[in-house]
Amino acid sequence: MLICPCALFSLIYTGVFVGTFLLIALVLGIIVLSHVIRKSKSKRIASSSQQCVGIFHPYCNAGGGGERVLWCAIRALQNKYEGIKIYLYTGDNDVTPKQILSKCRNNFNINIDDKRLEFVFLTQRKWVEAEKYPILTLLGQSIGSIILGFEALLRFQPDIYIDTMGYAFTYPVFKYIGKCKLASYTHYPTISTDMLRRVANRTIAHNNKSRVAKNPFLSWAKLNYYRLFSAFYGMVGRCADSVMVNSSWTENHILSIWNAPFKTHRVYPPCEVKHLKDIQHVPSSDGCIYILSVGQYRPEKDHPLILQSMYELRTLLVNDEDLWNRMRLIFVGSCRNQEDLDRVKHLKDFAKHLALDEHVEFKVNASYQELIQCYQKSLIGIHAMWNEHFGISVVEMMAAGIIMIANCSGGPRMDIIETSEGSQTGFLADEAEDYARCIAAILYNSNEHNERIRQAARASVDRFSEKEFEENFLRVVSPIF
């Protein structure tokens, strides 16, 4: 069907008019909203001398390494500043504040003063869930975080805003509309130069599906989408007054994209090394040799690679059947939602497919005491995530006297594990065969050699302690208080 030029012009004109009207309405809405928020905040400041700190962490009850950073930061602020009250923005509406703080104590052995902490429960967290955006996921989640940020700001307007999850697109909302001073702690950049490189090289990965990697046009489109997104990510990131990153790897990417070197600081995440260094290895009564993996059940943790490593280990130990029969692998991790629970089921099926089910155990949402028991009886630790931003579980297993094997990339390679002879603190690997060879090397090493690695590892982890984190965290945020 042909469209006459007049009708086409009329259609374009109508579209431009409607688009302009919506844009003007949006701008006016933001101006009115900004005025209401500032007026409300002025009244609150006039009626109270308390300084209010809003901390944005929509998944505060997840129980992972990011949550340890959150709770240690809250404890440090409460200990340092008596005249503040902290408001924690969270989307965990299925639990009570008492349950959240109880999990904090059980998982991390951290006690929080609940009289100076108030939870602000958000209802729009669904907009930052990845499954809501089958395409343009980064863009969708970032726009979703703006929606969630507006909800947070409308529910409570703080004097200081601290983001501890990396939702950089909320920064303009709080800085320019909420008129807040702003600090951020980034665990993992929303987009990294590695992601751009993978798309440019058409490398298949969990965030670059094969149908895109194999198609030149789709790869070109995705690369330009990533470049444009990266530019916006840098713009919003520079809104922060103080920027903290958790590792050298993250620091390199944030400096490259945000380009704010004078306000970017590397603050290693807190690891409970002091207590863990006192743990003594207790050989299991069943005579088994335990390999431990600690990490949330998320796709990037690459649990299937660890199972493949065990399969390869069985091949290496084919002439030592008694040793293989003693090998046991324990997965310890938390599940955030049903998708993670389904992932555990798939891992169990995969273990059965590899005929490893009798050698593998899964612990889901284990308590802190259960984790300590696993530390005590495990000889080897294994961590398979490629470009892990830091690796709290890697540090904590080293502190507990477990000989660590981690992926040869990211934080473990750049900040944590040393492989040089004479100062070795662990092992680095890439593929399943590499992990299997490292496990076999530890099994056949002399006790003296393994003990030297263990002692060197324990001596190296003090720089990642909770005390070091709290001192550095307070040093960076103090200018905005």
C-alpha cells in the first residue's frame, strides 16, 4: 500500500509533535519533582540535626561478598559518626529487618546497631532484573535502575547517598534532583573494555551468545551499542564525588571508562582473615580429601568448569583408583531466586551426567558455622570465574589454610595469588585440564611443600582484612561528611 506524501508528512509531523510534547512533559515533571524533593528535604533538615545517609543496595539479603562490603561499611560509619542515621534502600520485601540482620550475623559474623539503621523497602526492584530484558539487557537494567532510584528518592531524601552495588545510572537522580553528596563502591563495572573486546573479536561467552558472535552484522550492531552505552556509563559515573573500586582489575576499567583518576580509590573488600587464620585443618574421619568451592550460584561463577575439572582429574588418577575414590568436591553458595535454584538442579544433573554425583555435594544457603566446618576439613580450594573482579572467597580460603586454585585472570591474578617459586601462595589455571593438573600437583606434593604454600598464603592476606577495609573506606568517604 502506497502512502501519499501529504499523509507521510502529516504522520512525521504528528510523531515529532507527540515526541516533543512527551519530552517537555518529562522535563517539567522532573523540575516539579526536584522542587518537591528539595522542599521536603529542607523541612527535614530544619527539624533535625541528624545527618542522614542513604545506602543503595537493592539485594542486601543476598548473602554474597558484596553484602559483606555493605555491612562492614555500615558498621564502620556507625562507629565513626555518632550523629548520623543510615537508611538502607532494599528490594527484599519478603523478609523483615530482624531477619535481614540475623542473616548478617549468621553469614558474616557482623553485628549492626539497629537503632541507627532504618530499612527503606522498595517495590520496583523488578525493573533491574536481567530476565525482564531478553535483548538490550544492559540498557534495560540501567533504565530500570533509574526508575528504582526515583522510587528510593521519593521514599526518603538523604543528605549523603552511597551506592554499594554499582548502579551508576542512579547517580544523576540523587546528585542533581536530590542534591546529595555522593560516593560509590563498584565491585564490577556494568560494562568493561573486556566486554567490548569480546564482541569485537566475536568471542562466544555467557554475555555474548553464539548467534550474535557468529553473525557479522549482529556483532557490528552490538559493538556500537556497547560503545554508546559505555559513553553514557562514563558520564553518569563521573557524577560521584568519591569513587571506590575493589581491585586493580576493576580500577583499570573504571579509569578507562569514567576517566576520573583524581577521585578514584582502590579499596579492597573486607575479608574476615583474622579469625580464619586461626583455623586448624581437621582431617575428616571418613578419610576423604575435600575440594571446596565457595560462591553464589550465578552463571559467571562457572560451576560447570569445576565439574569438568573433576572429570579430568579422574583421568589423571586413573592409575590411582584408591586416591580418586577419596576425592570429594563441595559447592557452598547462596541462591538469590528461583533461577539460581534451577541452576543448582542443572548442576546436579550435569554432575550425574559426568558420573560424579557420588563425589560432589551441594550446600545451598549454608550458615556461617557450616562454612567454617567446610574450611576446617578442606585441603584444596577452587574458583573458576573468568575475570573475577576481586575474589573474597579466594582470600578467605587462603586465610583458612586451604591451598587455592583460581582462574588466571582478574583480581586473583592481579591482586591475590602469587605463583613465583619461593613466594608461591597458590595456583592459577585456565581450562579444566589446567585445574585438574593443579589439583594433582597438590595431591602429590610433599607435606612440607604444601605447608610452605599455605603459610605464605596466610601471611599475604592481612592487607585484605576488615580492619584495612574500614580504615580505607572511611578515609575516602570522610570528605563528603
